[in-house]
Amino acid sequence: MSTTKVQNVFVDPNVGCYKMFFAGESPPNGFRNPNNKAIKYICQPDDQQTFYSTMFHEKQGIAVVAAYSLRPGDVAFQKRKTFTWTPTLGKYLHLY
């Protein structure tokens, strides 16, 4: 098991390694003021490959938003069981 270390911290959200995990390479906006100097954008590598990205608020010590992608080679996906749903009559309950 490898140890993940932060190596890429940016003040600009437009770096490719940060944007690459969001749909259309377009991170959500409106979470924080873009001019806030406490906001950092982190590209978290694992074994020399970017694994996920995080918008981090240094002063509050919180991850504001994070994104990652899962591919079959990264995770041992298992086939899900299919279930057959049985319709039942609903009940209407008055609570007064």
C-alpha cells in the first residue's frame, strides 16, 4: 500500500490536474470567493498519477469540494445483484 502525499498545491483553480476530475473539466463555482487567499487547490497524487483533487480552505481546515474518478482498474467492482420488486398496496395514515 502506498502512502499518499500532497505534492501539488495551487492558488489557481484552472490547472489541469485539478479540473480533470469534474464533469466537462468544469469545477463547481460559488462555494467560496475566488479571491480568498485561504483557498488552495490540491492535486493529490498516488504513485505519480493524480488520483483526486480538492478545494481546501486553509484557515478553516476543511475540504470545500473534492472530486475523483473510479475506473475498473482502480477498484474491484463487483456485479450487483438484481432484485425483483413486488408491488404492495400503500397505506394512507392520518396522524392528528
